Amino acid sequence: DIQMTQSPSSLSASVGDRVTITCRASQNIGTYLNWYQQKPGKAPKLLIYETSSLQSGVPSRFSGSGSGTDFSLTINSLQPEDFATYYCQKSYDTPLTFGGGTKVDIK
Amino acid sequence: EVQLVESGGALVKPGGSLRLSCEGSGFRFSFYSMNWVRQAPGKGLEWVASISSSGSNTYYADSVKGRFTISRDSAKNSQYLQMNSLRVEDTAVYYCARDARYSSAWSAIDYWGQGTLVAVSS
């Protein structure tokens, strides 16, 4: 099975910062990589699907890139509501493995 | 408005059984493949099982294969997760989740329920 590895596992940032989170697949997954945001006590929310497509209603400060095995999620000009945990996930075939998560907190 | 509402979570002893339900509304349930995803306390997300839109194909994580069964009843706009031989490590919030249908293969998850807590403890 394909493993998904996120880095860093946590980071501290300030409002207005540009933040980049990376996700690495253990095998080539093409562009079948999705990103979610989760806040404490809430269900995850889809941000980006298939590497770089912005889910409807998601602010344009979120963007995704990559292909094959290396992917990234970038948040431009971090806002107070962006402090959360972010997960990558592979799709296309099962298992639909998630990365371990990256917690973004306030510096 | 798309909604997914889970029910059935409870405290159960190791070795016990439980059946989770998820009712969908606001969309044509029979068109969508569905998933269960869980999250142990303080931990990350773990995919558990998926079922195709027709119900003909089911898929499971190795950690639950042979113990859990996913099913659906599109006439009731519902999917289910029958959990048998429960273990302490199955303790988690279980989310019902809809496949987004962005591709012909398994896609991203675009809608999630609020989750239901399953606690396995003696």
C-alpha cells in the first residue's frame, strides 16, 4: 500500500505569513492528491482536490501543486481562521490513505 | 443543502458489536460512492471502508477487514457500518463521508457528517 508522509508535523506562524506544507507519497500517485483542513471538534473540510483544484467556496489564498510523489499546500497571507490541522490524502484507488497531519498554530 | 447524519455510536466492551448508520439528504444518494473515515482521540484521520454507488463493490482498510462490513440502502438514503469483534484500538469518532465524483475513480471527500463516537472499553 502507498504511504503518505506529511512534513512538518507542526509549525508556528503569524498572521500574514506564507506557509507551505509538504506531502510525499511512497509511490507515484499522479495528481490524485487532496488536502483537508480540520479544526478542533469539527469534521474535516475539503480545500484542494486533484493536486491543485480549489474546492468551491475555499479562499484563493490556498493553493496546491506537485505531481508524482511530491506535493505541497501553500497558504498565502495566513488568516486567523487558518489555524488548524491540515491533512493530505491520496485518491484514485483504495486504500484512500491520509497523511499524518500538520498542525498550524499561532507563533 | 447536503447533509450526512451519523448515529449508533456507543460505549461497547471489547469483542462486542455495533452498527453505525448514516442518512444522507440534499443530494441523489444513489449516485454517490460513500466512505467511512475514523479518528482516534488526539490522532489523525484513518480511512476505514468505501462502497460504490451501486453497492456492488466494497473496500476495507486492513485494520478492519474481516470484522467490519459496509453496506447501503439507497431507498433509505443510508449507509451502514457493521462492526464486529471490536477492539480497544477501534475507539474513535467515525465519520460518514461522500465521494466527490470528480473523477471516474475514487475521488476526494467533499461532504462529511458530524461524526459519531465509538468507545471500546471494558
